[in-house]
Amino acid sequence: TQQGRVREKAYGKQKIYFADQEQLPAASDAELCGLDGQIAALSAKLQALQQSCRQMEAELKDLNSSMTTPEIAKELGELKKNCRSYTEKLEKIKSATNCVSPEEKEKVCSEQQLYCREWRRRKRMATELLDAILEGYPKSKKQFFEEVGIETDEDHNVRLPTAV
């Protein structure tokens, strides 16, 4: 400080020391423009390098998440084994002698439709009858069903099959 190379500033009990900038040579406008150009060039280079780094990190993440060659070979073996077993099942099904004829299938489908129609008809009749009883009943529908012991399709998660 005594030689004038370092300056001192006192803030209360604290003292701060810093280089005396008046002793440094002043930069000309041309030098400042040159430095600004260098800063801009280095900033562009930095952004390019950061972009390249992000791309490489993304590629590394993709490579790390993909399967390795031994894993792929193992998976391929399992898939081929499954394919063989499915092919064998398909051949068994194709060569089966106890196939259902189209006439038998049509008969079964028509019987199912008949039974579903009857189910709907009987359910509608029962619902109408219960609604008529419940008109004069003082308690709720749920309480009536519990007292009488009625179980509905909905209680057992049963639904009518959709029409084929």
C-alpha cells in the first residue's frame, strides 16, 4: 500500500485490498473491439461444444438403455423357442379331427341367443314385479332385497352376453 501498487478501502472495522488499476495501461477502443470479437467467437465455440456434448450424452443414454449383444442373443433364442411351441400348437389345432362343424356352431349360437332372450324377458318381468311391490313398500329397494333375500346380476358382476 505504501508503494502504491495496492489500494486499501476501509468499511467499518474491515479493510479491503485490491490492485490499483490506475497503474495498469488503458486499453484502446481497437483492443476492446478485438477482445469483444474474441469473446463472441469463444462463446459461439462454447455453445457448439455444449450442443455436441448434449448430443453425445443423449447417444450414450440410448446406448446404455439398449440391450447388449449377449442379451439380444438370449432374447432371440427365447423368441425362437416360443415361436416353435406356437407353431406346434397351431399344427395340432389344424390337424385336429374333432373340429366343430359350421352347422353345430350355428346351432349352439342360436341356442345361446334363445337363452339370452329368455334371460332378458324374465329379468324384465321380475324387475317390473319388484317395482310394483316397491311402490307401496315403506323402506328402500336395497332393504327390501335384503329382507326377501334377492340377489341381482349386478351383485355378482354378471352381465348378459352381447349379441353375436
